[in-house]
Amino acid sequence: MGATLPGLLSALLLLLLPASLRVRDQLPASHRREAKDGIGGGLHPIVLIPGMSCPDLEARLTDAYRPLTPGCSRVERVGWFGLLTNRTWKLDAERAECFVDQMRLVYDPVLGDFRNLPGVETRVPYFGSAAGSGSKIPTHPEFCMGALRSALGTLGYREGETLFGAPYDPRYAPPIPGQTSPFYSRYFRQMARLIEDASERNNGRPAIVLGHSFGGAVALEFVRNAPLQWRDRFVRHLITVAPTWSGGYVRPLTAFLSGPVDLFFIPAAPQLAMRSMWRTFETAVATLPSPAVFGRRPLVITRNRNYSAYDIADLLVAVGSADAVRPFRERELPKMEYFEAPMVPLTYISGVGIPTAEQLIYRDDDFDRLPEVVYGDGDDTINIASVLAFEEKVGMQPGQKERFKSMKFAGVQHSALITDERALSAIMDEIAEANR
Ligand SMILES: *[C@@H]1O[C@H](CO)[C@@H](O)[C@H](O)[C@H]1NC(C)=O
Ligand SMILES: *[C@@H]1O[C@H](CO)[C@@H](O)[C@H](O)[C@H]1NC(C)=O
């Protein structure tokens, strides 16, 4: 199903309405717009936040752009262009180098945050639409939210009326309360407005927020960053499907050490170029394994030294990324010990029973090559240790545990948790239940 133009337009219009027109609670019931003809009638609006490989990114280059790669400066690109789209996989080697160059982030120690290279402006298109961010891997068209959107359609959900989406810039990681983030402060404001407006158009019904994978972490942090009163008023239910929350997991270590193998599918780009790009992203260090979850067990084994979750800063230095240590310590380490519950009804969905990287062995200390992997339990991406820690540390908190439900699906892989028939039908049941 593609995006309907009216759907996209109304989502856009929503965002453009001045605050004064977005009157909410004070509006008498008789003045609220009634849902027409039962289409979306009675439904709680839902906002979908897709996984990391789903959102598009657009860029614009200015005169200040000084590419590290000669040849990329040719300003044949005027105005906004699609930097990361479902056509990016077709890039030839030369173009792929420019992609890598323009995607890079730099850490600004004064700002205490990441930003684009000078001369590169970026934006995320299709905010508000659930249809805008689809799979970028041609061999896996089913990735992202397509199947879920179709299923929601059969429940009566309609794009732009009751069904919305909130794509984000996959290079940045969401902050915890108390941290600043230029990207996410704006994104969280847009999201709050999207939800307030969606609620207003649906008889004041609070929204369901559903995120998958990294989008699940974004959903969780959005809710945890919102004032409690706002959550009570506007969030009916939070559904996190295999969230890559800050308890972390082992796979991001492989991506950092040896390159992101399947996060960005660009066959013409050399693995080491992708790795150098990936290492500049905040997301590269955001979900590394947390000491509180992984303890002292050796996660990375090299000839002379083993590294546990306590030794990650040393590991970053050992692989030549001393630059990443400061942002890791300043921004990510505090997140790894932050276990506040979202304090809204929460359904937490996980896959188990699939071999999942648990230990990485670099026998020759050669990080340029993929490691030997020791597998344990999980969904092929998230380790079971991380799932159990979430249940215990977040789900079981007083005030949360009465409205916490954890569902595990045996044999369902990370990406399939939003496409597999069994998991999908359980998610639909949760959404139907939240609408009762
Ligand atoms: C690529 O993305 C655009 C914009 O979202 C969409 O219209 C188009 O159908 C997508 N193409 C494929 C092959 O998925
Ligand atoms: C590293 O861990 C492995 C596996 O647990 C162990 O056999 C080895 O002795 C450890 N090496 C060092 C240097 O501690």
C-alpha cells in the first residue's frame, strides 16, 4: 500500500496548524469533530516509529562543504536531494564514497552533541506519515512497517486520520531526561504536537505509540522524556517491539569494530568505508552492551586482552576510535544506567530461540575482518540478557508492573517481529485491546 496523497496532505496540514487552532481539552464534546461513517470511528490514533534502516534522509550542500573525498564537491546537486532513500543501494562506488562523506557526523565538545559536517544540511522527510519510510533493501521489501500498516487497515485505521508515522534521523540516538539533543528536542516537540492533534481529531482519545527495534527505543525515550501529566493525558498505550534500548546488546560491537554489515545495504561501498562512517554516528555507541546488563562476562576476546561491558572505552581506543570515547562517556554511559519506567501501559515484545551473537573473537586482533562469533539466545540481534534486564529493571518497577506485559515469540527473528503472522496477530490483539 502506498501513501495516499490526501493522507500525506492532512498529516502535513496537521503540522502546519498554529497552536491556537489546536485547542484540546477545553473544547466541549459537542464541538469536537465526530468521526465520519465509522471510518476510524472510535479508534485511538496510533503513531508508528520504524526501525533504523527505514527512515529516509534528505540533504542540501552549501558552500561551506569541504568533502574529505575529492570529487564529491562537484556541486551538481543543487537544493535538497535524497541522501538516504530506497534508491541508495544502487549507488556506484564513486557515489557511495560521497554518500559516506555526507552522512558523517562530528562530535562538538562545546555543544556536547553530534552534528553534521559543516556545509551539509539534513532533514527527515514524511514526518507524520506512516507510509513514507519503507524498506531500503530490495531483497527484503517486507522490512519496516508495511505489513503492520496493512493489518491496521483491516482494523479500520486510516493514514492521516488515525494512523501516523514518526521517522527520525537514524544517526542520532534519543537522549534521556536531563540530556540535551538539538535533533531530538525538535523531534520530540513535533511528535507531541502530532499526538495532540491526532487526539483532538479523534474525540480527545489518547494515542497508541508503537516502535520497532531502534524505533522502539525512540518511542520509549519519547515517553520517558514527556511530562507525567502529558503521558497520562495523551498516551493510551506504548508498544515496544524488540526495542534496542540502552541496556544494549552485543551486535553493535561488531558494527563498531568491523563495520555495519546489514544496516545500510550499499553493495558498492567498501565495508571499511561504511565502518568509518558508522563510527561517527551517535547510534554506533548508543546501544553498546551496558555493564548493568552484561556485567563482567568477556564480550570481545583478543589475543592479549578480553573486554567486558566495563571495558568499552578501552576497546574504542584499542580499535583507533579514541574520538568516540568522550561522547560515549558523556552521552551514552549515563543512559546505560537509566531504568526509569515509562509509567504508561506497556507491552514489550521480544523474539527468542534464535542464535544471537554473544561473544566476538578476534584471534589475530584484526578488527578489519569480521570476528568469529559465539552465539547465545535472543532474536538474532537482541540478546536474551537484555530482554530479561528490561523486564526486571523497567517492567517490574512499582507503578509500572501492574500495566506491563511481556510477550516472547520463540523462533521469530528481530525483523520478523512485525511481519510474522503469529507476532503480528498478537500485536493486533494488543492494539484492539487498547481500543476497548
Ligand atoms: C521508494 O520510496 C518512494 C517514496 O517513499 C515510494 O513512493 C516508492 O514506492 C518506493 N519504491 C520501492 C521500490 O519501494
Ligand atoms: C578471555 O576469555 C576466554 C574465554 O572466556 C578465556 O579462555 C581466556 O583465558 C581469557 N583471556 C584472558 C587474557 O583473560
